[in-house]
Amino acid sequence: MRLWINKPLYEVLPYAYLIAGIVSLAASLYLNFWYWPVICVSVGIFCLVAGLVVWLKRRDYRHGQ
């Protein structure tokens, strides 16, 4: 497998997605201007799902080898 980004950044990526999702969901509780709460909830859920998918795919791939 060829990595296009450096290894430390590659290893931190799923956790960065999860943290971004949690921060976005927390921000949606404090924002009440225009559609920002809806946008933050959407981005937060998307980031949480993306982080979990990447983490689970890597875990399954590494256990399979």
C-alpha cells in the first residue's frame, strides 16, 4: 500500500475526524444564528461517522494481516 501523506498524519486522521465531530456537535449547542446549529449538527454527525468508518476499516485490515 502506498501512502500519499506522512505516516503520523495518517495515523491521527480518524481521531481528528472524531474530535472535529465532537467539537462541531458541541458548537451547535451554543450557536443560534441563522442555520448554524443545523449545519454544525450535520457536519458533526458526518465527521463522527467518517472517523468511525476509517477507524473500523483500518482495524479490520490490520487484524486480517
